[in-house]
Amino acid sequence: MKHDANGFGRMTISAVERETGLPKDTLRVWERRYGFPQPTRDDAGERLYTPEDVNRLRLIRRLIDHGWRPGKLLAASEADLQRIVESERCAGAPVAPDGGVPTDEVLAAIRRHDVSALRDLFQRSLLERGLQALVSDLVAPLNVVIGDAWIRGELGIPEEHFYTEQVQSFLRGTLASYTRPAAPPRVLLTTLPEEEHGLGLLMVEVMLASEGAQCCSLGPRMPLTDIRTSALTSAARGA
């Protein structure tokens, strides 16, 4: 953290990226396109963000995870964002995984960075529920639990990233051993340029693969022209 001429602490763009999980490129695009955030600059021209900026960005990132578009959020005040977050919590989103999995146990494993505990949980769910139910009945509700804990300050960015990496690792490993039909339908998967989260994309891939599709994933944040080119090249068929 750096301090300006008045002694107020400000964060560099690298620190904001670590704190919020928002890539530097996204922060720069929002600054140009939407006028927020508007960082000051130090003598070397490096961007400096206030604690208030960072708080708003944390809320915006969480709401984007809930499906909101950046353009509707970046003009909102921190108080307005807090109200939207509360309305999301009251809108019926699942607050705990189905099947009797204690949320406290999951959060404790994440805080300990306990790889074995999380993988055992995923493996038991896979054996008991099957692949589709693992995603819809366990991973999807857990995503909400982890996101809410993060926005309340109960989990940090490292813990959220740890959870995401463990889920992605398990799902990819499961997909690698999945038997597909001889001539499966092909589906190209990616997200629009402003959506940088890949876990949801992987969850869709799992659901489609379990129905017999062959998925070609390009990862998140793909420019529209490249999506079209890739679709033509891959002869992918989408829904």
C-alpha cells in the first residue's frame, strides 16, 4: 500500500487485483468505458485506488458472479450495491448444499487449505449422486456459500481461489476419464470478453459432457470475432 501527499493509504492496481480478484485489464477497461474506478496517479504514473474504491469493486465482483452486468453496477454507490447484495441474498439463492453437507465443515476445510477433505467430499458426492447432481446439488450451492462468506469478509481471496482451483481440478479429472459416444455432438464453449470467471464454464462443460457432448472449451473472455472464427473452424454446434 502506498500513501498520497495527505497520508491516506491507497492500493496499486496489482494489489487491487489480488484483493478483489478482478484482472488489471478489466479495471482499465472499466475506467475508460464507465468512468469507474477513477484512480489517482503517483509520480511514476502508477494507478492508486482508495479503500472506498476497493470496497465497491469487491461488491461489484460479487454481483457479477450472481449474473449482473458491469454496466448496471459501476454507476451505483456503495450503499446501493450493498442493498442489491442484500436483495440477492433474500431472493431465494441456496445457502447450503443439499444432502446434509455441513456448510461449517466445508468452510473450515477451505480455511485450512485442506485438499484431502474437499476432494473426499467431492468424491463421495460423485459416487452417491452422479456427475450432474455433483454440479447442480453440491458445487452450485457451494459457490453461493463461498461467495457470500467472501463478501462478508469471512474468507479472503486466497481461500476463494483455493476452493475454485480444487473444484476445477476435480471436475477436469473426472471429465478426463468420462466415456463419450463414438460420434458425439460438438459444442464450443467460451464467455464474452467481460466475463473472466471460468468455473461456471467448466460446470456447463460437465453437464453437457454427461449428456454425451464433445466440448471444445476456449476458456473465458473471448472476443466476439474470435468466437465466430473458432465456431467456423471447429464446426461446433451450439444450442
